Amino acid sequence: MSTHPDTHERITKLQKDVEDIKEELEDQWHEKRPTYEERVRKALEGDKNATVLYLEIDGVRSIKEIEKDLASQQRRIPTMSLWRAS
């Protein structure tokens, strides 16, 4: 299988573009932090299931794993409520 002569250059440019976008998003996060904090507060306010789920999210477990863990801790959230909260 042959590759186009520009393939390496194009991949390198795409990687650079992705890094630039990532940096821009990180900058926006820090510049607009109060806005994002307010969004999270409003999303969690008054919704116990969403609050419990938010505190359980660790970036490692899936929603299904979190649901099982909550159930094993006697803090079960109905599946539909959990998915709505996510």
C-alpha cells in the first residue's frame, strides 16, 4: 500500500492544530471560570441525583460502573434518573 507524499506533513500539521485548539480551550477555561462554575452550580442545584453523580465522577469509571457502586453502597439511583443526571 502506497502513501501520499504529503501524508507525514499533513499529519504533523493536524497534530499542531489539535495542540493549538487544546491550548485555546484551556485558556478559555481559565478566563471564563466564573461562568463555568455558575453553570455547574445551576445544573446541580436542587437535583440530588445530579449532585451525587457529579461527586462520583472520577474519569475512570463508566456510568454503569458508578451505578453499580452506588447500588452496592445502598445509595442507588434509578437508571433513568442517573442517565438524565449525566
